[in-house]
Amino acid sequence: MSKELAKQYNPAKSEDRLYQFWEGSGFFTAKCDESKTPYTIVIPPPNITGQLHMGHALDNTLQDILVRWRRMQGYDTLWLPGTDHAAISTEVKVVEALAKEGLNKADLGRDKFLERVWDWKRIHGRRIVEQLKKLGSSCDWSRERFTMDAGCSKAVVEVFNKLYEKGLLYRGERIINWCPHCKTTLSDAEVEYTEHDGHFWYLRYPLKDGTGWLELATTRPETMLGDTAVAVHPEDERYAHLVGKTVLLPLVGREIPIVADEYVERGFGTGIVKITPAHDPNDFEVGRRHNLPIINVMNDDGTMNGEAGEYAGTDRYDCRKKIVSALEEQGFLVKVEDMKHNIGSHDRCRAVVEPMVSLQWFVKMGPLAQPAINLVKNGKTKFVPERFSKVYYHWLENIRDWCVSRQIWWGHRIPAWYCNDCGGITVSRGTPSACQHCGRTNIKQDEDTLDTWFSSALWPFSTLGWPDNTPEFAQYYPTSTLVTGYDIIFFWVVRMMFSAAEYTGREPFNTVFIHGIVRDAQGRKMSKSLGNGIDPLEEIAKYGADALRITLATGNSPGNDMRYSEEKVSASRNFANKLWNAARFVLMHLGNETLPDGMPEELALEDKWILTRLNTLTREVTDNLEKFELGLAVQKLYDFIWDELCDWYIELAKIRLNAGGKAKTDTLCVLCFTLSAAVRLLHPFMPFITEEIWQALPHDGETIMLAPFPVFNAELDFSAAEAEMARLMEAVRALRSRRAEMNVPPGKRAKLYIQTEQYETFTRGVEFLQKLAGVSDVVWDEAPPANAVQVVTADAVLFIPLDDLVDLDAERARLGKELEQAQKILAGVNAKLGNVEFTSRAPMHVVRHQRDTAATLEQKILLLNESLAKL
RNA sequence: GGACGUUUAGCUCAGUUGGUAGAGCAUUCGCUUGACGUGCGAAGGGUCAGCGGUUCAAGUCCGUUAACGUCCACCA
């Protein structure tokens, strides 16, 4: 901030310069100092394919607030940044880019393709990092990581081996979710279910012995090609005689058994279910119980395969139509009903997911879930808000094995080798030269890669050096706080928790601070398809990063969604400007003056008041931050700076600043002290403008980032002065209000006659009344002229003679109304005080407060009555 | 089917361990007030979704109903 200050704060002039100053000076760099208490946040790594959106802006603003706050408090603070390789997203992007050049994956081959992805990553993967900097994120970029860098990859291989050795990782044929578009498996978490209009086809399967047929219903008739049984409930008397018999599968002619299984719901449909073990998770289980063959009828692209006979090669939906009409022609279709049906689709590409049997790698979840549950049950990790722990428990208690292999190339290649001779599997940390079972060298590595979340699950410790015992791991693990949206609890938080419990034996973080999502002004989710997304960078360019940050931090309670509207950012920008001008005011008066150290020996009433208010603010903001109530903290800072500091203290300070001399110097001391403290309290929320102002004020140290966060100071706490000031403020407000009601021109100054027992207070306040309430002179204990407007406060009657402006009847009516109001409130208070239940049971301070209120009201009523009598 | 969230001023939302309801924006009136019109002063506007309960006292705690929303499960 130069001495030539612009009337308006221009963030564009400051932000990039300050960020470079901070980063270049190494202020973001964690010192790994064992003598200090660590505070650690590991960033939720954004995808290298991503661009900064409002969700990131919110998430990273919250993290930066916490980190900057703790850093100022003197913690050894580390905010570790990094990016995620985002397996499927990235692969899809690169495939699309290749397509524009007329190339495809298969033509290039695995190695060439991966080279292209790495190239793409080098070019585009840094974009999101640069965008995070625009927001002011104080990440330790010297420790930036990537989920596929050497360290993270080492952790992945280590974990894969450990799990395999422990029997928690197995390769087997199970039902998985298959995306026919991306041609890969998906985990359960990646499938989204939405309701669609569908049909329920009732089919007729003839009994082999020719004695009749069975009627059953299906929503996916094409899967009948893979039917290997028909099932009924074991206790269903209607069908008991059929169990053990055989039916002939229509169109196919395959002989399939009728089995009894409890999975069948007697009351649903006809009570008979066709069993397709290869294409339905429940049917798969039935198939296992009854040793049924598994016939997969589909290819990896969603077309039918050779098992589908004449339908081979047709798309699954074409096949459905053909099957239905064939069934109808041949008399196997009984009827069709409309029904609502939930269909799963891939959350990335929206393609309808096909349940399918496939040979894949799975993580056995049962043994891993319980320790993760315990971490939260035992309070090692806390959710904020607490209610999300319920969601967490529910998910872990019902979790199924995690399919971790993916049929794409971009990612961590599965460290398993298959022997072409003996068929054995060799899982290894390095590249094995021979099969560990038969010793022969005819081995080949698995072509698949791991689910992108496999490496993200290790992020809180792999980024700190694990599995090596690095100084960083020793100092910063477990991390302190994880900040993330509720939409990612299942994908990520759960997996980090069980991974950390298993490999590090500890919780990955002490607190999971959950926030909601940022919606548009109409409350809709921001999305590409709706085109309602708002680019945070455009908002930063327009209003400044500080304005965007406090907009996102304010008026939003933990775990709840918020609506974004530009009006809010503009209001925040106005606040920044207000603060800027307060600083400009102080600096203008400070000029080249050097202030003495410490506080003036004698503090004026208003000094004591603002210092006490500052103390309260300090205590409350710190308290709010500790409880993750960031929105409340911002609100209090906003109110203090705008209302108390600017609208009251600075206005009053003008009196002594203009008086000059010692009064001026003393006032400047308090002003600089207060502003410096306010700006430090605000720094975590609005880092740029606060640095700019702090630098311009008298200060110690290089940067506000490392300046001490204010603490409560008992020596500067004056509750009596605070109360006295409150009485004067009440008088000022009352006078202003009366003048406005009476349409007194603001320029018109009037004498003020005061009748009060609080003589000292009002004597001290004379100048306040003159400065703020349009008073010319104060007259004590003298009968005011008859044509005076009266203002009755709790402890004084103030008369403003306004000559012809006063209408006595109106005055009488107004005072009468005030009297009535006061009596009404007093009646309520007295009723309470007269109630023994209240006086005996309510806490002392509450009762005292009520007595004080009653006394004040009685006094006011007395004064009002006197005034009325004189009119 | 299960779980959770929301319901407070015209709009968007805060409201900490129960103690007489707040902000921003919008509205109305007034203002060259020597930091700021991105500003200053003043004003209007709320039976805190409904019902019941606990309590001396409920926006706040418990129960219940309704509307809206989210997540989980997925009966073929």
C-alpha cells in the first residue's frame, strides 16, 4: 500500500504481486520443526483434467482459512498440495484428443499411448494448480505431489502386496459393474441410479415334461439368453411340486432346472424368477448356492456375444426388441406392464452400466471395515458436523468387496504376473523374473490398472513419504483436518479411513470437516450440461479473491449447501473497500509520524470501549474457528470492522485526531493497534487486502502471514467503560432517530438540555453528542423551553428545542405511546419476577438481568411520566 | 423401503450451552458528513411450517404431521 492511496481498493493490483511475494519468500514452506506442534492438511487432490469450479473454490478457501489461522498461531503448519491422475477421466480426454488426429489407442499401443497421456498431463495438469494460487491458497508447493509420482506409486505397489499377502486381495469371478462405453469395470460407488420408465415383460417358460408352463416376469428380457435356472421360494406351496423339474428355455431350447431359493419374494410378480447368474448380482448368488452354470451373453461393448446364438453381434437394446418380438411370435409373451425402474449408469459417461460376471481383482472389505468404524467410534476421528458419522457407519457396515481392477491403461498397473506354464499368480514389489510357483520365466504382467481411488485412498500418508519412515511422516502424520464435500465421503473418506487403519494403524486425520455443495442462485446444482456453472476465476477478476472467499465462507453452516449469487460477492467487495478506506483514513492521519510503543497511559472512554470490543471479538473468533464455525467468525469480523470500528470508533476518533497533539498521537496508537489486530484476525479469510494494509501500518516482521494471531488481553478489557459507552450510544441513536422523524435538516444543529443522574457519563459524552447527533451546546439542569422535542433513554431525558418544528399534541401522543410500550414490557418482566418458580429455578445471572431490566424500565417510565406532566 | 437435511423479514441465509429474534440484498425517507456514494443516518417488515409435549422459560430440547430436497438400498 503506497502513501498515495486509491479511493477504491483494486484487488487486481495486489493479488498476484502478494502471492509471488509469499511464495517466493518461502512463507508457505513447512519447516518440519519437531519442537512445534504440527497442523497438517492434505489437499483433496483435484483431477489433472479439472478446472477450478466453485466447489474447489469453497473447499480450498476453507482449508486456507484453517491453515493460515494455525500458521499465525505458531503451529508448524503444512498444507500439502497435489493432483490426482483421474484414471478414466484423463484417459477419455486423451482418447478424444487422439481421435481428432485420426488416431486410436489400439493403433498407438500401450507405451505410445501412455507417453501421450504424460505429455497431456505436463501441458494441462498444471492449470488447476495455477488456479488454486489465484484463490490465495497457501499450499507448500515445494511438497506438491501427484498420485502417479514415484512415491505414491511405490505406496500403491506396497499396499497391493501387503493386501495380497494378508489374503485381503483376491482375483476372482464376480458380478461387477461394466461400463460398455468406457469398456471397464466400475466400483459400486461409481454407479448412479436414476428412475426410468420401463416395462415388465411376463414370459411363459414351458415345462420339459409337457405338463404346462411357468409364468415369470423380467425387466431385461435379453438376459434370458443367459438363464440357467428358474427359482421359486422353498415354502411357496403353489410351486412346491415343481422344484426339481426342468423347463425348456424359450428361443434357446436349453434345459434348465427349477430350484428353490429363499431369495425369491413370494408376493412379488408371479413368485417365479428366472435366474441369470452372469448378469445379475442376486442371481449370481443363487447360482453359487445351486451350482448353476454361468453363461455370459454379452461382449465388452454391450453387444451380444456368441452365446446369444442368432443374436450375436446385435446391440443389447436391439436384441431386447428382437427377443420380445420373437417371444411374442412364438407365444411365450403373456403380457407387458409399464413400470418405474431404477437404472444404473456410469457417473462419468452416463452410459447404462451392465452387471456382468468377470474375472477381476477385489479387496475383501469385511476385515477392513471394522477398524475404520472403530476409529470414529473411539473418537480418533471426528466428523464435523457430527451427523455425517452416521452416513459413514452405514456405508461401512454394508460395504461389499471393492473391485479395484480397471481395463484402462492410464493408472497404476496391477503388480501381478501370470504364469503361462503353471497358471500361478506372482504378486511382487519389483518386476519378477520368474514365476514364484514353478520358477519358469514365461510370465506376463496383468494388463489392467487400479481404480483411481486405490491411490487416493493412500493420499494422507503416501504424500508424507510412507511406506518409508520420513521426518515428514513422523512430524505431520496423522494429519489434522480433512476438508471435503459430503458428496465424496463414500468414494474417498471411507477408503482413506480403512486404508490408514490397516497400513498405518492410526487415523489419517483428527477431523473430517464436511461442507455442502455450491448451487446456483436458483438452488440448482452447477453443471456443465445446464451451463449454469460460474467460473471462480471470472469472479476473482471482477471482485477480487478476498471477496469471493468471504462470500463462500459466510452465511453457510457446515455440511449444508449454499446458493451462490453475484450480489453476495459484490457485498463482500464493498466490505473490502470499506476496510481499505478505514486503513486509508488511519494512514492519512498517521502521515510520517512515528508512534510510541505500547498503549497511551490514559485511555479515553471510546478507546477502552473499542479495545474491549476487540477483546471480545478475538475471543469469539478464535472460539468459532476452533469449532469450525467459520461463517460465524466472518460475520463477527464484518460487524466489528464495519459497525464498531468504522461507524463508531473512527467517527469518534476524528474529534481527537483533529485536536492534534497528544490526543492525536494517543488516538493513532489505539487506531493502529485495533486495526492491526482486526486485520490479523481477518487475514485467514481475506489474505490479500489484510497483507496490503498490515504492510502499510506500523508492524514487526516481514508478513502478516507469520504475524501473531491476536489473543485475549485482560489488561485491555474494560467492562465498565463498555457499559458507559453503550448508554451514550443509546442516546446518540435516540437523538438521531428523533431528528430523522422530525425531518430536522442534518445541517441544523440544536442545543441539548440534559436531565440525568448519570452526570459523569454524559459529561464525557458531550463531544460525542456534538459529533454524532447534531448537538451544538449542552445545557445542564436548566428547564428546557416548552417547545422542545424530548428523547427519553434509560437514564436521561434529552430535550432538543426546535422552535416551530414541534407539535405539542404529536409529542404528547408519541411519549404516551412510548410509555405504554415500556409499561407493557415491564408488566411482562414483573410477571416473571413475581413467579417464585422463576426466581428460584432460573440461574442467578438471568434473574439479575431481569431485575436490571425492570429497574431500567421503571426509571424510564418515571421519566416519561414527568415529561408528559410538563407538556 | 431406510436414513438424513431444510422450512426464520419480500429474497438469500445466520442464530454457539434454552433466557424478549439478526445480517446482507431489496424497499421507504433524508444526506457534498474532509476515509469510503462500493458511502452515511433513519425507518418499515417476522404468532421462527402446523400440532402436541418437557421446562419457571422453547426458533433452540422431545414427539408427531406436512412440503421440499439429498443420500442409501434396489423385488427379478
